[in-house]
Amino acid sequence: MNRIDDSPEWSPEGLGIAIRMQHGDFGRESRPPVYLRVAAVLLSVTTLAILLGVAGWYAWRSLARRNAQEAATPDTPGVIARG
């Protein structure tokens, strides 16, 4: 099997890309800009914070309702709650 450098069927553009990929230069050139990576991280962190906030609110509401129901039930059987 021929190496990419020796193969006659590669076009000049394809050969250039293949050589850059062989030498490890392709990854550095195709990396997205810094501001896009920072924006992606900020969006991910914001989304995670919103999801955790909503989950925490639902958990707090559930606990508050459970505590309210326990407070409304009498501790001693046969006692009628006032109010």
C-alpha cells in the first residue's frame, strides 16, 4: 500500500490536507476560536445551573408540602384539630 505522499491519485488540495493530518498540524488549524469555546462552556454552565435550580425548587416545594401535611395531622388519635 502506498503512503499518502507517494500516491498519484491525490489532488493537490487533498494531498495538502492529508499531509497536515499526518503531521498533526490539522488539529490545530481546525480548532474553533476561543470565543466560541468560552460561549459553549458558559451556555453549558448556565443550562446546568437552571436545571439544578428547577430541581431544587421542586424538591423544596415537595418537602414544604410534606411538612405542612404532617403538621395538619394530629399526633394523638381521637383529637380533633382546631381551626
